[in-house]
Amino acid sequence: MNIRNLILAAVAIVAFSSCKTQYELLLHSNDADAKYEAAFDYYNEGKFSKAGSLFESLSMLTSGTERDDTVRFYWGLSNYKFRDYYTAETNFENFLDTYPRSPFASEARYLRLDCLYRSTLRYELDQAPTYKAITEISEYIIEFPDNPHMQTCHDMLVDLNERLDKKAYEGARLYYKMENYKASRVAFRNVLKDDAENIYREDILYYIAMSSYKYAQNSIQSKQKERYLTFVDDYLNFIGEIPDSHYRKELDNVYRKVQKALGREVVVENEEMTEKDFAKERRKIQKEARKAEKN
């Protein structure tokens, strides 16, 4: 029984080695026809790693022939299907540089963009790949407005821009979490200065106001008035823009505390105030804040 098992094991090892040797021999052979057929066989069987290696090896044999653009395209496509997006993107870029008018060029352009998109990193990490993908996708949309992937490209741009918005927002919020409220307010204001349409705009305006309040609250008494007035300005700005915010109740309560601290009558601004009314009230508060700062 032991001898039989050893024989069967030896046969299996030989068969496996023979199969592997056959692929390796084919990979290093100069038989372009056999290699071309085998590469597509592996591709159609879903063995994309082996197919990619064969197409790569084959590209040296088909350079300058009518098969070359097909081989180069499927080399990139094999890497793409294998989820090696970095290599696939490089292959598609080289392919397009060499064969911009190939029948495969249109699909290669889109797949290259998809590789760039899939190679981007989550918002906590370096966003250089995100900026590159946004630039390339935007240029593609402009250059090929009738492309069949327009909606997918727009969806990619939305996702990538939202990622940048989140990175900027969370970067500023870190100062708030660290209780560095002065830096927090500056950071949040800079986020909106750089991108007024940030998807977290409501949250950012809330944190600007709360940063002002907490900064004033923790200040020495001689500095509190001017800093509380800064909060009032931020509060008026917030409710003037987003009167129905879910933050409204909390900010109204903070506003009441600040009004008491300033020795004023506690009046929460009416939601029906016009834009002109808000502007007038803000100018009054800003003027008072400048006066308090000089004193």
C-alpha cells in the first residue's frame, strides 16, 4: 500500500511539473502563433495572470506587426482583469501613445481612467492619485463628450471630490477634537475659502460657530466680549444660511447663554428675518466686536 501511494504521488508530481514546464517553455519560446493562441486560451479561461505574462512576452515578437495592437491591448486588459490596476494603467497609457487610432483605443481610454480611479486611496491617505484621476477624467469628458461611459465618469468625479471634501473637513475637525478652538475656526474657514461647495458645509458652519463660542468661553475675561461677539456673528451667518438645520436648537441655546454673558436681552433671531435684516445685524455685531477689540 505504501509503495502504491508513493508511485501515485510521484506520478502526480511529474504531471504537475510537466504542466508547469509546458507553460514556462511556452512563455520563453519564440513561437508567436502558439503563444498567441495560448494567451487567449488562458484569458478566456479566466487565468489572467498567465495570460498577461504571455501577452507581455508576445509583445516582443509582434512589435510592428498587425497583431501588435491586439496583443498590447489584451496585455493591459489581462492585468486589469487580474486587478493589477497600476500595471494595467501603464499598459493602457503606452498602448494609446502607440495606437491612438486602434479599434481598441476608445475602450482603452476608459479602462485607463477606471484604473486611475480604482488606484486612489481612502481619504485619510495621500490624495495625489485622487487629484490625478480627477484631472484625467475631467479632460476625457471634455475631449469625448459623446463617450458611452459619461455617467460612470461623472459618478467617479462625484466620489473623488467628496473624498477630498471629507479629507479637508476631517483635517479641520481634528483641531476641534484637540480643543484648539482658535486653530479650529481658522481651519474650517479655510476649508470653505478653498471650496465653498464642500458637501460638509452645514457641519463646517456649525463648527465655526462652536469654535468661536468655546474659544471665547475659555478666554480670559478681558477678551471674552469681543470673542463672544465673534460667535454671535458666526451664529447669525449660520441661521441666515441654514435656518432649518438640525444644529439650530443647539446653537440657539448657546446664543442665549452668550447674550446673557454680554448682558443683553435674550432674543433668538426670528427665522423670518430677511437677508437684509441679517446683514444689518451682522454689521452691527462686527462693528461692536472691532470696538471691543480696540478696548
